[in-house]
Amino acid sequence: MKAVKGNKVYTIDETQQRFYEESGFDILNDQGDVIAYGRGKTVPYGDYVALKGEREELEKENAGLKEQLEKMQTAAAEKTAGKAGKSAKEGE
């Protein structure tokens, strides 16, 4: 596994992982996937505000789509119930 921070990359073993995490290094497995993030990471405030706004927009869109889906499911259920009612009357 590797410990990465900026332009520093160290090959480490599992016994050293905690030390490097506490020192702010990201820990990568042998395939290059991050398995642990280093301590003390921060996000610039501008990025935070932008992501917060995007999240709020997506939540509104999601709520609208859920409402639309519910209406479509209700309409489909009514349509199915209407066909079942016609079939029952025809069978009498």
C-alpha cells in the first residue's frame, strides 16, 4: 500500500498505516484506490457553498420527480383497475 500527501509517496505496510493517516497522508491500496483519508483535510469555502447550492437544487428536483412518479403510478393503477372492472362486467 502507499501513503500519499502532495508530491510525497511512500510505500508502507499495514503497521505504518495509522501513523501516516494521522500525519495527513491518504492511504491507497495496491490498485490505487483510496482506503483511508489523511487527518486534517479541509474543503475551500467557495467549493462548499457551490456544492451546498447544487445539493439544494438536486433535492428540489428529486422531490419533484418523486411527486411526478407517484402521480404516474396512481394513474397507472387507476387505469389497471378500470380494465379489471371492465373485464369483470364482461364476464357477467
